[in-house]
Amino acid sequence: MFFASGSGSNFQAVIDAIENNEIDADISGLITDNENAGAILRAKNHNININVIRDFGTDLSIEQLVNQLSEWQPDLIVLAGFLKKIPDEITRLYPNKIINIHPSLLPKYGGKGFYGNHVHQAVLDYGDTLSGCTVHFVNEKYDEGKIIKQKTVDVLPNDTAESLANRVLSEEHKLLPEVIKQILNQTN
Ligand code: GAR
């Protein structure tokens, strides 16, 4: 199952990989904290269950989350552009079962405030010549769980946060399905 807050292009990359028979899996559902997330339309288009959890992080929302996850019984929980912190209650219930994709070479540019173009602007501000994306396990500490796999992207002299974000995002769309396949033990 997936968590997503935004456009859901990473979510879509995994849907496509499943529909192209590159990954053998079913997506039990999508949880979002944002009723306007583009990911919702993508889930609807592919008949995937959707649960919009408002006020994410409150006690009530945590109870809803625990109940939904126990109903869906996921083998793997994927954060694909999910911008809120997963409550500790959930990370404790699902150790080594939650993964997140992040648009930088962690441990660089991770943690609170580093999401979306904030990450890419920081990379440009520091003058890094290399960036990329990371998939890692999720634990109680924001963006600090064990790194599973990364892909690198050169930073070009004329890059803006947007142009760099687009190139990193293309690599994310390859990395996330690759890692899911690896975790589900479906690599050759
Ligand atoms: C992706 O770049 C993802 O790495 C990033 O949000 C974007 C979501 O795009 N995630 C974070 O910044 C998490 N801290 P998408 O909705 O099109 O998949």
C-alpha cells in the first residue's frame, strides 16, 4: 500500500510497473493526507482503494491509520511523496516494512523542511555537482532510516531547482519500482 500527498508520479511509476508485469504485486490501497492530491485520481483510474485521513498526526487519525492498515495487511508500505511524518506508533508496528523515496542523496538534505524544491535549491546553493535520489527504510527519525539504494544525477551549470527536480524525478521513477521488486524478492 501507498502513502502520497502530491501529484503521485512515483505512485504511478509503480502502478505502471505492476501493469507491465515487471512487479508481481497488488496495491491494497492509497492513504493520503491531502484531499486534492493528484495521487487520488491515479488511484481511481486503477481501481485502487483510497482513504483520505485529515488532521494527520492526531490521536484519532492514528487510530484510523492503525485500523486501515490492519484491514489491508500490507507486506510493504511505500511513502511516495508523502510529506507528513509517519507516527511512531506505526513505525513500531511495521519495522522494516515501510520505505520512503527522497529526492536527494541522503544523508544530505534530509529531515524537516527538506522536501520538493527546497531540497534542490539547497543542492544548488551549496554548489554540489552531484545529486540524486534515495530509497530508505522509515524509522522514528525523519529521513534517517537505513539506506536501501540510490541513483545519482549530475548537477549542470545552468540548473534551476525545477530543471534539477525534473531530472531527479525521472530517476526516482526507475529507482522506486527497482527497490520494490528487490524487497519483494523478484529480482533475477
Ligand atoms: C518526489 O520528488 C519525492 O521524492 C518527494 O516528493 C516528490 C513527490 O512527487 N518526496 C519528498 O520530498 C519527501 N521528503 P510525486 O508526487 O510526483 O511522486
